[in-house]
Amino acid sequence: MLSTRDNQLITQTGPGTPMGQYFRRFWLPALVSSELPSPDCAPVRLKLLSERLIAFRDTNGDIGVVSENCPHRGASLFFGRNEEAGLRCVYHGWKFDLTGACVDMPSEPAESNFKNKVHVTAYPTQERSGLVWLYMGPAELKPELPQYEWNMVPQSHVHFSRRLQENNYLQGVEGGIDSSHVPFLHGQQQNAIPAPNNYSARDKSPRLTMERTPYGFVYGAERDGEADSHYWRITPFLLPFFTVIPGALENDGDQKTYSGHGWVPADDHNCWMVTYSWNPSRPLRDGEGHQAHNVVTDSRTLRPTLQNADNDYGIDREVQRTSTFTGINNGSIQDAAIQETMGSIFDRTLEHLGTTDTAIIQLRRYYLDNVREILEGGEPFVPADPSVYTKRSVSALLDRSLDFDESVKYFETRQPGALARA
């Protein structure tokens, strides 16, 4: 469990908070490119790290992200006119470009230079492979855009989606790195006989091994396989809050389609679940990828519409008795149901952690170490080399004689650089 103070330290991410300062050292996924489909299209509301923002694609096709409120008298720039390479406030016509500079002030005399003294807060953006990234930290500390593999492949090889989850980001990340919940939350009815190769269902108590890395940490979940083998699920945790799901038992390298999630804080009580599915070597087929892409959401709020807290996530008690462990028919919604109903920020002083919670403990220590570095006036750890993020996950049967180190080395030999710890 955590103390009340430590729980507050790692769940609060607004301006001025230590965790908020840490996340502002990273590029954050802000939007899927299709949310701003064309030059001069309608602006989009965006909330990140408790800041209310407006995103727009200008006449030249470039994307700007600015504070929502006009610096004149606070009108929302969501209602602004996106025209002629800038966003014009409809209250008095003040117009701002991508950098936040005021480029036109028609309500002032023509000879006035007042517009040169006014700016709206604006953040740098980059767009790559169908995803829009935002940097909200100190300009002098801005790193290079990270090279997550899912953001380096051609746009035809990857599918992105995002949606609102009504809980603190940490509950999402902790669920994403929790290998022991898979055979329960995402499994079949408890008395069902597992499929022959469903080793997660056959051995529900994995042995976990952790190791810090230049990109965050890697952990292995070891289960009994066959008489001469162990089943390994080896997963990288990629700073600041991304995972790659090991998925089904496969050894097909570049032919495999991978998926993962990131949980980006909107504010302390909500997060954006960003999901990516990609294939390193070929375009994705129609419908290929994670179940999260299939969740129907409100086009304005991105909140799920068919399965949410208002209807108990569509739980079917008969299905729960006879088929799936939860009775909820989408794996991503199963996660949301648990994470949201913990409360928007769970009180971690009430927990009782077990041996299979090792990854969660490691995650919290990692975050708290960097938060304390900030509190002591130092600089937290942010990878300097953007290529260290190019990692995948693995699930495979290996000889029982191989330990964690030897298992990782085996995968590094088969897929050089794909799952390297260094």
C-alpha cells in the first residue's frame, strides 16, 4: 500500500505538481490525426494534465494547441474561426497563430502595437503516422520525439484510437502492467476447462521478475507450461505510461500484429486511453487490432456510449454464469469497469498487495523516485536517446532450464533490438 502523501504525489498531475512536472518532460499523445481531418476544420477541445486546451489544424495543414481562453477577456477559443493560418476569437476578433502570437487585433486602432504584446499559451506539436504529439514542458528540456515502434511504421501499418476513462491515469497503467488479472478478468467462466495452450488460465499465479531499463522497466511473468517448459509473458513498460501487450502464444516476429495502451492524464479524475495496434512489416487488415478500437464513443466527449457506468458496462449475468468470467463482452470495457468503479482516485492506504503485484510496486517506486528528484531540486530521469523506446513484448514457451535473463537473451537473438533491456 501507499501512504496518503505518496498516493497524492503520484496521482496529482496538474500544473505545479511534482508528477505533473515529470510528465511535462515528455512528449504526450494528444489527438488522433483524424480528429482534425483537414485544414481550417473545426477546432477540438482537449484537456491534458488539468489544462483546458484547444487544438486546430490551420490553413497550411499544421496543428496548433493553445490555451482555451482568449487572453483578452477569457472567451473560449473553441468557438473561434479557424481561418487564414490562425484561430480568431469570435468575441472581439483577436487572432492567434500556431505559436500563440496575436497576429490581428481589429478591435484596436490600426496604429496600435498592442497586439505585439499579447500571446496565448501555445505548446509545440508534432504529427507522425496518424498521431499528434504535444510537449508541455520547459523549452530548454524538450527531448526528441520518442521512437516507439508503433509510431515509426507507415500510417497504413498502424491504427490509433483514444477514448475517455473516468478514473485517474494510475489505475489504468497499473491494470496494464498486471499480468495476473488476465485469466480472471479476461478469462472464461471459472469452471470451464482451459484450452490446451491457454497457459495463463492453467497457471493463475505467475512468478514475476523485474528489471529497470533505459526506457523504464521490463518484467517477466513466468508460468508452468508443459512438462519441459515454462510459459513466459515478457512486457516492457515504456515511459511515461505505455505498455505493449504480449498477446497470444506466437513466435512469428515481424509477421505478428502487436497492440498496447497509454493512459494520458486529462485531469486527476479522468484519463485518455490511447490504443495502438501495428504490424512492423505489412498494412493492417480491416478490423485487425485490439478490441478497444471497437468501443463506440460519443463523438464530442469520447466517452463510451453503449457500455459505461450508467448501465453497469452492459454486464450479462447469464453470460457470467455460463461463459465469460465477467459477463462483459469487450476486454477493454472489462478493464474500464474495474478501473472506474474503484473510484476516480483509489485510496491506496486500503490495499493488501500480494506477490503478483510486483510490477505495480515497481511502477510506483519508479514514479516516486522521479517525483522526489523534482522535490529535491534535481532533474528526473527522461531517456535522452529516442531509439531506446523501440521495444516489443513476447509470449512464448521456453525450456524450463532458462531463467529470466536467459529468456530475454533468447528473444534478443531471435528479434535483435525488439525486446532488449538496454
